[in-house]
Amino acid sequence: MKPTGSRPMSLAMLVMAMCSMLFAAGCSSSGSGVVASPIMFTYVPGAGPSPSVTTVLGAASTASVAEIEIHVTGVLDVLTASFTLDYDPATVGFLDFDAAGSHLASDGTTIQPIAQLTGAGQVTVGVTRLGATGIDFNTAQFLIKIRFLRVTANGTSMLAFGNNELLDSMTPPQPIAGVQWFGGTFQVN
């Protein structure tokens, strides 16, 4: 014969043990079992006046992946964009990139995009038109998407541009002066 109340006590102890292990994920118990609250992953973009390169949180972002869109505004005759993105690798990690729909190719010109991890917490990005002419970014236009994966349950990381340059279509291509670059901040909690 089983003592009364032994089974509910075992379940309660199991729930408490699971909550202890999952505390960092915000675990709580309810009458029906264990519920783990989602970890929030947000991105706060920086912004500034034109001419500029800015970041925007993409529509395909999730609780685990931040899709960061790079936009160019008020810059004429752009042939090539190159830059590094620096971030805290203990908070986020580089996942991949996508240049489909880039304004650099909006007139049918073929583009060559690349993004690769070049150090701990650093991605080097380049996108160039394979034609001899540049294209104007009169209003805020999409350049490339970079996806980052959340690697911690709690933290903050700046996303900063470095070694950044937009080149025009002169022969040889020249850096376009006066462009301001604005990153942002990842927030994981």
C-alpha cells in the first residue's frame, strides 16, 4: 500500500529540481508542470543624419537569431562597401549573411558579397558591383543582412563599425568622404 501524498511530493521535488537547473532561463512552475519563459534577444540600432550607413533589426529576427540589416542613405555613386563589425563574442556570434535584394544590384548589375569571421568578435564584410558604374543611395536603401546567434542567456554587446569605407566608381575607385557609420547594441536577457 502506498502512503498518501507520496506521488505529488515526488512531482513537486522534480519541478523544484528542474527549476533550479533552469533558473537562468526564467523557469517557473504552474499547476500543470514546468514552464520556461523565453530569453529575450533584442537589438537597438543607432541612427544619424544623412549621408550615413546604419543598422536596422530585420523582420526575420527571433529569440535566438538577430538579423541585422545594413542600410545606406544619401550616398551617390557607390561601387563598393567594405567594413568590419566588432561585437562581444561572449554575447553573440556571427551566423551568416545574405545580400539578396541589395540596392547595389537593383539595376540588374551582378554583385559579389562576402562576410567572414576574421577574429574573435569580428566579421569583415564586403559587397561590390561587378560593373564599372556606381549606384545612388538617395534614400535609406538595403545593402546586406548579417545574422548573429545569441550565445548567452544574459548580456549586452555593442555592434560597432570599423575599417569602414564606401568607394565610388572613379578609376581607380576613391573613398566617399563625409559618410557617418552607426552601429547598435545587442541586449540578451
